[in-house]
Amino acid sequence: MRVRPENAEGDMMPVQSDSQMLTNESAIVQIVKDRLTFYRGEWWEDETLGVRIPDFLVDTVRRSDVDILGKYITSYIAETEGVTGITNVSVDYNRRVLTYRCMIQTDFGNEPLEVDLSGLL
């Protein structure tokens, strides 16, 4: 699996050769990040694609109960091709910023993931 790398703003970077493409666990983590930050209704051609957090989960986060949301996000990540396991999950909601962290296990190795999911709320 080969994936084009992204810059800090999440825009795809140009590549000149295959050696600049992400592979193995780095590629899988990039795919997970893309899936988590591609919100439902964002793509004009098919507005049913993308992640959506149900309203009842958004309400629980606003009441400082992020464990349920963490389990929901973890199950969504587990559906990603190439992910074999997820450990060390932590979810933090502070000052309207939702941060999800975990260790993603793949057939190639383990890779940490940290993503700001404030756009989901």
C-alpha cells in the first residue's frame, strides 16, 4: 500500500518518485487520519461518505464523558484496512478541543496516532 504524504495542514504533498510515498504502518496511519477528518457531507459528489458522530455522543462529550466517544472512534478506526489492533487509547476534551490518541497496530508494526477531532463536534 502506498499513500501520498500530507503536510501539517492536511494537504497532499507532491511527490517525484515512489520512494517519497508513505508505505507500511505510516501509510495505514495516514489513511486512518484521512478517514477521521473526512466529515460526512463534505464531498459534494457523495454526501453520505465520511465520519459522523451521532448527536447523543456529542452531548456526552459536552458533559465531560469522553469514554463513550473514544470507544466509538476506536471502533471506526478498527474498520480501516490494515489495522490489526488499537491500544493506549486516550481522549481529551479541553477548551472545545477534542484530541484522540492511540497506538495503531498493523502487520508492519506499531505507529502512534494523534489527531484533533474538534471538527466532529
